[in-house]
Amino acid sequence: MSLFDKFSTFLEESEPLLSIKPDIFGTKIEKLYSSTEASIDGRRVLLAGTNNYLGLTFAPECIAAAHKAIDDEGTGTTGSRMANGNYDGHRALERELAEFYDCATGIVFSTGYQANLGTISGLVGSGDVLLIDAHCHASIYDGCKLSGAEVIRFRHNDVADLDKRLNRLGDRAQSTLIVVEGIYSMLGDTAPLGEITKCKQKYGSYLLIDEAHSLGVLGDTGQGLVEVAGVGNAVDFITGTFSKSLGSIGGYCVSNHQQLDVIRYLSRPYIFTASPSPSNIASARAALVLLKNGNALREQLWEHANKLYSHLLGLDLDLGPEPGPVIAAQLDTTEEALRIWSSLIEKGIYVNLIFPPASPKNKPLIRISVSAAHTEEQINFICNTFSEIM
Amino acid sequence: MHSKEDILLKVSEQLKQSAEADVEITAETNIAEQFALDSVKVLDLLMEIEDDFDVSVPLNLMADVQTVNDLVEVIYKLESEK
């Protein structure tokens, strides 16, 4: 039996999807015109599947900061945070993120994926328990696996189920880390954070929230769901990414537990990788300033999100339970999902297409992400195009 | 505390409900292969079974579960540790 036998089975089963052009799982962006327009397959398309919620990838302040960092510090750090890759900018961004959340300390990681992987596996170990929402992102599942702790799922956004499982743990609930997300990436719904916080306090557990999709999107200053729910101090750890609203790449964890800093010596995803490049750090720092003062952007984003959500709901699409910058339609069949995705591309709109097991309820998803940088005309174009093809 | 026979009966009932076709279930039935379930569907089904016995099955233990009998053993062990 060859090492590659499993690939043959995979390729055989996936052939109908892999043969579609343009490539669903590796769509080539040939040229970018702006944060909302690009060329795909020789065609100018509107980007509506990018996570670029505030549209900051082309913000002049971020581009200028990245250019200066390259001029001053070069293209890469060529080393780990623990060795030669720990620059002034990394430390400054950690302080700025901690201040932004009014937390005691913060750590920057090389990607958002590694922020979850490194934080979870650094904090939790053998003998501890991880209690995670069933809809958590793969980075959380992978962090759990790497931790060596006991991993238990609870039903998505079901606080009664969470309570029941904490109760079953008895005294072990006190060495349990609960993990939830601000906005869930698949259906775009938010966690019932107030109730979850009460539940974790009842049992003396710890709580980590991943604000990857909610940073910059929710709250008066864009902190995320913690700000809207007003529970910042009761949440033990907040993770997030620079690769969505901040338009860069990297990730973070902030906390009021000063002990978080100890994971710098224990967390393999923090230690055994090169640190983020100076330009990534510089653009993320510039973007964080824009994000904090980005109420006008957030208003624009929510106006677009509400309009598109209600329009798609009117077309009888099976959407997630609440409007938001992630708008996902669940389809009954792969064929229907493919038809919609291909029709949208033909008409000049790029969205995400996601299949089970990555999508919940064993159904394929068409996922649209809205940006503050979209114009009213572009949102109207998405609405009208959906009306035409449904 | 349930006997292994009771657990087998209840687990088989849950599996039958989620099966698309009428399949015979024995202790040796391979859960994922026989029911063509992907890993997420197996985990969702597990939540129903957990409620039946008031236990939480850690994902780590599921890595070794292949057959219905493997799952019965895991639940029996967790129940006896309560």
C-alpha cells in the first residue's frame, strides 16, 4: 500500500468539484483593482468573499507604514520571537492591543491560526479540559488536539448544554477552558456571550473568545462581541487575527491574567516559527488606529450587511439566524450550490463556496462577506444578481 | 448505571434513526463506514447518545472508536467513573 493511495480515493471522490473552472478551491486572483474589485479568469469581478470587512487593505496610512517598515527593517525577520525575530514593532503592537482591550498583557503570533493554536496549547495541558462550541473554527480544534487536554464539544450557542457539561465535570470545571467565537465564520451568527459568561462564573471555569470575524465589526471602538456584551473583564482570554478587518496577517491574544506571558516559553506555535514581517506589523498597527476610530466604516458596513441580508431573506434563501458582515446561505444540494457560485462568477461576483464537513448541518454554503469599502451600487448589484439567478 | 447490553440497545436505536437506509446494526458494525457518516456527523450523533447516558465523551477517546462496541465500551467506562 502506497503513501499516496489515500490521495487517489480523495481525487476520485472530489473530481466533479476539482474539474470546475475557475478553480473553486484555488481561485486565482490575476489582478487587484481595489479592495473590492479584481480580475478572475480574465474577467473583472466584484469581490464579495474576502473578510476585508473595513476595506483597509488599500488604506494609504497602512500602505505608507508597510513601505516605511520595509525600508527601515527589511522584508522579513528570519527568526522566532524567542531568538532574533523580536522587534520593537512586535512589542509595540502587543502593548497597543492590550491597551485597546484594557487588558494587562498581549502576545502577537505569526497568523490568526497560530494565535489559537499557540494560546490554547500553551494554556491548557494534560489533565485539563477544553469545552468548545461545536461550530468553532479548525484552528481551535487543532489547538485543542495539540494541547493534549480532554476535549469536549457543546451544542452550538446552547448555554443549557454548556451548563450541563460543566456540571458533569464536577471539580474539574475549575481547570476547564471554554472556547467560543464572537462571530462564527460559517453562518455569521454571534455567541450569547452574556449568558456564557454567567455560566463560566457559576462553575469557576475560564473563557476564551476568538474575535477573528468580530474585530472591527462589533462595538463602539470595534473590540468585537466583548464590547457589545459589556463583559470584557469577565472574559479571560481574547484572541483574534490581523488578516480580516486589519488587512494584514498575524494574530493575537490579550488577557488580564499576567500569566499569559509565560506561554512565550511554552507555546510551540509561538516559538518554532518566524515572527511576523516588519511590514505586516507596521500595517496592522496603522490599521488598528483606523479601526478604533472607524465608526463611520462600521456604520457603512452594517448598512450594507442589513440591506443584503434582508434582500436575500426575501428570496427565500436559508440564511444564518442574524444579519452581519458574514452572510451565508445554506443550500440543499451540491449541484445547487455550484450553480449559484458559477452563475455569480459569470455575472462578475466572487463569493465563497464551502462544502461539508467544513460547513455545518451537512449542507453546502454560499458565503458572502460584506465590506465597508463596497459602494451602494455594488451592494445593489449583488442584490439584483441574486434576484436574477434564484 | 446501565449494563453494556442496555447501552448497545440505546446506541443502536440512535444509529438507526440517523441511518438513511434500513441497516442491520451489530456490536461489530463500523460506525463511520457502515453509515457513510463523516467525522462531524458522527460527533453530532454522539451528542444525542451522550444525553441518553448523561456523560460527555471527550473527542480524544473518539479517535479509537471504530465499531459500535468500541463506543459502548467508552460509554460504559465513563458511566462507571461517575
